[in-house]
Amino acid sequence: QLQLVESGGGLVQPGGSLRLSCAASEFTLDYYVIGWFRQAPGKEREGVSCISSGDGSTYYADSVKGRFTISRDNAKNTVYLQMNSLKPEDTAVYYCAAEAPGVVQDPSWYCAEANYHGMDYWGKGTLVTVSS
């Protein structure tokens, strides 16, 4: 069964950094559009960052732009989310998801609330807590 596994979450103080990893078994991630999503208690899931499968173009939500960086390491079949200057409002369960590329190449489309429910595969999430 195709699986995505997130890791790297934990407790960090405001201003700190974490790097989340999304690894796959049974399939090659570089073929897929990959997204990072998060869900805070009592809130809807939101798209944080997505990366295309072709040219590697990226999308970031306004709330994380300039602080988070999404990247691929194809040799390790892993996608990362580097999170810097973390804030308490970044506290959430973070999920990675994958979707086979379609006609749409723009990564922002895959991160949009109207579309991300169609992602083919989801991990179980990793908890990030930003607190002093």
C-alpha cells in the first residue's frame, strides 16, 4: 500500500526552527505534486506550501511566506518543509499529501482549499507545537 510518512515535528520555542520530512514507500515522489497542509485545533485544514512535479515551482501561503521553504531530495525520495522563525500560531498537525500531476501545473491550485481534498495520498501527520 502506498504510504506517506511525516516526521520532524516536536516542541519548539517561538523564533525557533524545525524541518519536517515527508517520505514515501512504494512510489517515487518526484513524479507527484507534493503539498504540506496543517490543521490547528478547532480550525479548518489549510494549504501551507506545495511544489510542482515538473519545474519545481512552489507556492506558499501568505502566513508562512519568507519563513518556510519546501524542497525535494529525489535521491532520498523525500520532500522537506524547513520552518524558521516559528510563531505560536504555527502550532498544528502538519500533513503531507501527494497527487499525480494533471493539466494544472500551478502548485497554488493544489494547495487551495477548494482542491486539496482531491489529493491522492495523505500521511497521518506530525504535531508541531510552538510555545515558550
